[in-house]
Amino acid sequence: MIEKNNFNQLISYILVVGVFILAFLIVKPILYSIIYGILLAYIFYPFYKLSLLKLKNENLSAFLVCFVILTLLAIILSIILVTLLNQAINFYLYLQTVNFTEIINRILPSFISSEFSSTIANSINTSIPKILGKFVTSLGDFVLNIPNLFFQVLIVVLIFFFGLRDGEKAFEYFKSLSPFKRETQEKFFKHFEDITKSVLVGEIVIGILQGLVAGIGYFIFGVPNALLLTILTIIIGVLPIIGPWLIWIPADIYLFSIDKTVAGFGLLIYGLLLINWIDIIIRPLLVSRKTEINHAVVLIGMIGGLYIFGLIGLIIGPLILVYVLLILEVYRKQNLEQSIVFKKMKDYHLF
């Protein structure tokens, strides 16, 4: 009888594991779309709550926020993609006219041989057509992949909508599955919320904001290929420690090198007073300082996430690492509390 019960339990476990594996296989092709939808819902949830106060209708409020945000994103992305494509082509044509050997000879010390400069210049010249070829291939793959992309976008929209409407209920449901006791659970989810806000707002949103402010400076002071540089600044600005200076300072040096001294000084002052100070002034206003996250952990998470998940890994990579550290910390504190209780029981001869 005992063996039969054990066998039935084993079959039950196998069935449960099998169902979870099948569920993962079903979700796997659209996993990234689900993550994008959840992130959009989390970021724009305050707008949904504000809309709900006015409209008093969950479906209408969620639809309105989705429609406005997705329409704005579609317009902005369309403008960026068209302009970026034109600037990428113009940039490529400009590179064809540049004498890299002369530039490298001017930069490198005189004791370095001209053959070395020629070798570097030839490497640059041969790599440019390869980069363009990869870009054209990627563009062709994108066009062929439009039907799949349409379904992925549809999933993002659906998750975005239901995430706004039912996100709070879903969060409460996951809280009910927590194995921790109530007091520990409340602390855990409070830290969970603070950490998510810190990574999303502190690293992603502030990085994007710095990139956009830098981009405005590029356009004002006439930096060539301003949109392309803006996108690069946003990408670099998201990475902790590194920051947007890696793009705007070389752009400023370039302005001085082509005798645009007034524009060069203008961008220098603009960068020092606006771009750099966004991190110092705006971040404390938007991000809770109760939870300090080590920048090294965030950077490692972003780089590792980028390797495994692609661009979305810049967000979910650091979140995963920090969540693991949070779980370990809660586990450590819980064990520490149990040890203290056990010691008191021994002291009072209760155990």
C-alpha cells in the first residue's frame, strides 16, 4: 500500500513537472514580448491610476493609456528609424571620402612608422563595407520577419493592456504564493518594489533622459549625425559608471578640431551644466534612496543580460541578479532570527 502511494506521488510529480515544461515551451516563443508588455505596464501604471480616477472604468482607462502611449511610441520610432537610416547612409558616404591614413598619422606619435598607420587605415577601410553589408542583411531579415513581428507586437499590446488592468491583482496573487511569513513577506516585496524602481528609473530612464538631453545639445550646436550620436549616447548613458560623457566629449573635441570654437565651447558648457548634472539632481528626485544598489552588480547584470537576452537583457539582467541577492539576504536574515530564537530558548531551558 505504501509503495502504491509512493508510485502515485511520483506520477503526480512527473505530471506537474511535465505540465510546467509544456507551459514554458508554449510561452518561450513570445517570452520577450511578454516581458516588454509587463515592463510597459509597470512603467506607465501611474498614468493608468490617474486615468482611472477620472474615468472610473478599468477597461476604458487601460485602453486609453495603451492607445496614447503606443501611438506616441509608433510615431517617435518611425521618425527615428527613417532619420537614422538616412544619417547612416550619409555617414557611410562621408566615411568613403575620409583619408584615415592621414588622420591616424596626425594622431599617433611621430616615432611610430607610417606602415603601421597604413595597416590600421586599411583595416578600417575594409571593415566599413562589412559593417554596411551586415546592416543591409539585418534590414532584409527585418522586412522578411514582419509577419512574426506583427504577432509579437500584438502580444506586447495585450500584455500591456491586461497588465495595466489586472496588474495589481496579479501581484497580490504572486504575494499569496510566497513561502515567507507575513512580516518577512511585506519587507521582501517592499524591497522588491524599491529595487525594481531603482533599476528601471535610476539606470534606464535616467540614462535615456541623459541621452535625449545630450541629443538636443548635438542638434543645437550643429554636431554632424546628431540622431545617430543621440542613440549611441542613450545606449551608453544607460550603462552605470560609464555614462554619456563617452560620446559627447569626443563630439565636442570634433567641433574644436573643425574650427567650430563657439559651438565647441557651447557644447562643453551645456554638457557640464545639463548632461552631467541630470544624474546628480534628477535621480534623487525620482529614485528612492532607501535602497542603494551596487553599480558593479548592475553593470555585470546588464552585460551578462545583453549576452543572453539581447537588448531586453539591459533591463532584466540586473533585475535578476539583484532579486537573487535580495532572496539570499531575506533567507540569511530569517535563519539569523531563527538562530537567535533558538539561543534564547536554550538560555531559558525551553529546549
